[in-house]
Amino acid sequence: MQSTLTEGLSGAPRGARTAAFLFRVLDADRPTAPSGRFCLDAVDEVLFRRTDNRSSSRADEGGKRVLALGIADRWMSSQHARLSRVMRAWVLEDTKSKNGVRRNSELVQQAELVDGDVIELGRTFFVFRAGQPLAPDVESEALHPGAPGLATLSPSLGAHFDELVKLAKSSVNIALCGPSGSGKEVVAKALHALSARPGPFVAVNCGALPDELVESELFGHRKGAFSGALEDRAGLIRTAHGGTLLLDEVGDLPLDAQPSLLRVLQERAVMPVGGSKPLPVDLRVISATHRKLEQLSERGLFRDDLRARLTGYRADLPPLVARREDLGLLITALIQRLAPQRMFSVQLGISAARALFAYDWPLNVRELEKALETALVLSDSGVIELAHLPPELREPAPVRRREQPAEEQDEARKAELEALLRQHAGNVSAVARSMGKARMQIQRWLARYELDPRTFRS
């Protein structure tokens, strides 16, 4: 039976008990320092204080349940701020700090918080979240140390990642869905690492396979099977024998190739092009897509039976803007990979840190990675300042953008194709030049949207 984690990524599953949370996300002076999560379910008041070392303690003080957070931040005051429960709301208050309290980059004396608010105390950034499933306090070091791609402070996303960890060593096929750049391949690699499978991890971009070579690339071929087949080739599926096969952008797999892939999944055997008998294959299949396969199936562009085979368990990954509490975790992981020699020395200027929280990251984790990669180089081993970040992050008030849903992208692309086909009287090569795309890609889109160039010729 198919399972899913689609419910509750932005909150708790229906009927579950929820609570507000406070996340210690990032210290601009030490961006790779651990992050932390604190549940506010049994708390009436949170006190923020400067201490020599980070600490947290819970106590009853004068009939109030108090969470005291010690922050090792020299820019904070010894009694910096207070967060109080007032009826069903949480109110942030400046307790006469020297450097002030900011909510979403703006100085405030007192402010009622809403879900997703960013709190800035000294050079330490916190995120407030409401309506999350109950979860214990945790420091980021304790989050799946063997699978960094499955680390999150979000209680809702963390519960689902825990399920993925349980599934990692099983043979259940997993479908990863989410916007481009949200980390689907990173999660797939983490699952492969946890699976203990001895074979390789092989990622296949289904959208980049030439139509005429899809079956040969996936299933392999025998020498002489077609013009140019000068030797036997195993194909990508057999290359993943004993390991994990990631079918990336599986929604772009041509319809003609889908029955053969379905047969591989059903029979665990591959028939090479030009072969006479199927060859057994042992692999774990993970698929990834930013498109909604259900809608593609309804339009006849993706087989229902193949979708069912691929989706033993479905995991929807949220965009980066929906998981700001994980910015510190992600920045740490990226610096460790991009500049390990600066792991404990890199610093962020306060304006640069504010920009990272204020920006909506329409291209998600991939965009964060590219921004950090460039900034690490431009900063020349010094502090990463606002000027080292991409122009779109340096705007005083970044334009809030949302990723266009896949169905809207499809409608816009179809309308553009129709307009260009009319303009160029059905000349596919001219359309390809106008769009800056390969002719093969235009042909693929024409098939997807059931457009016949001949009907546009005068």
C-alpha cells in the first residue's frame, strides 16, 4: 500500500497535538556553530541572556515556567530580551538591551510574533514557528549524523525524515517530489548511504536523454543493434546493479519508453536493445520530479501503472523559504563541502546575515549553494559582507517571489510554443532558435502538449 508524507510538512498531521517552537538558527560570527530547537509547549516565558557558553535551562520562577537561553554572543546584553505567552499569543519584548531587538530586520520594543518570524538578538538569529507537532529540544549535532542530507530541525519534516531512515534499507521504491533545487538528489544519496547496498549510486536525468537513445541509454544495447552500436553497452540501469538508481525528472521520461521501464521494475530484469533474453538486475529505485505525476497521468503523458510502481512511498520536500529554521544547518553543510579549511573561521557581516534570512530563495538550496560559493571566494578569507552576495540578495527589500507551479509553467510554455509556431508558420527549427533550445527539445515539448506543427503552416 502506498504511503506518503505529503500531509503535515508545513505543520502537524490532523488531530496531532501541536506547539510553538523557537529555533536558534545562526550566529553571524560563527555560522557553523550548532543550531538548536526549543519546544514552548510547557513554557510561559523565554529569557535571552549573554553567557560565555551557550546553554538552556528550564525552571519555575514565581509561578512561571521559564526557559532561560544563554547565548555566547558578545553583541548581546546580559538581560537582552523576553518572549512571553500572552493568552494564545507570544510577545517579544526588548528588556533594555544595548543593541536592540529586531523582528524581520526591523527594530522593535515589543511585538506579537507570527509563524515564521525571524528574531535578531545581537548577531544571533532565531526563527519562531507555531503549530508544529510536539518534539523534544535538540541540538543539531544529534540529527542523523550518518545521513547529513536528512538533517532538519523542523519537527514536522524531521518526523518524515525519520520514516525515510527506516525505509532506507528496505526495497520500497521512493518518490521524491518538490520544487527544483530543494535537495531531492541530496536526499536520494543519503538514502543510498544508509541502505548499505554494495553497488553504486547512479543518477539519471530523464529530461536530458535524447528521445532516440532513451532505451539504449537506460537498458543498454548489443553490438550491431543499430547504426553506431560498435560494442556492447550495459546501460545505466545495469550500471546501478546492486546499488541505487535515481530517476531524476522522471516526469520528463518519454511515453514510448515508459512500458519498458515498467517491465524492468516488475520483472527485475533488463532487455538490452538488440538482445535476445532479459538480464537480471538488482537495484533500489528512487524517482524525483518537480512535476505532479497525477496530473501528467490524467493528461495521458505518464502511465498510471508506472507511477504506482515508482511510488511505494512519496516524500514531498518543501521549498527553502518554508524551512528557514534549517538555514544554519544548510549553511554549515555547504561551507564544510565548499571550503572545509574555513569551517571554523568563516564569519558573516550582519547585513549579509540579514539578507540570507530576508530573501525568499526562489531557486531553493541550489541557489543558496551558488551564493555561498561565490561569497566564499570574493571574501578572500575575510568576513562575508553584503557586497559579496548576489545582486538580488543585496536589494533593501527583496521582491517576494513564489515558484510558478508546474502546471502554470506547462500552460505558459504551451502558449509560447503556439505563438512561435504561428509566427514561424510551423517551422520547428526556427522555433528552436527563437527559444534558444535544441530542436530535439522542441519536438519533445510538441509531443507533450500534442501540438502538430503542420497545422500552423499556411
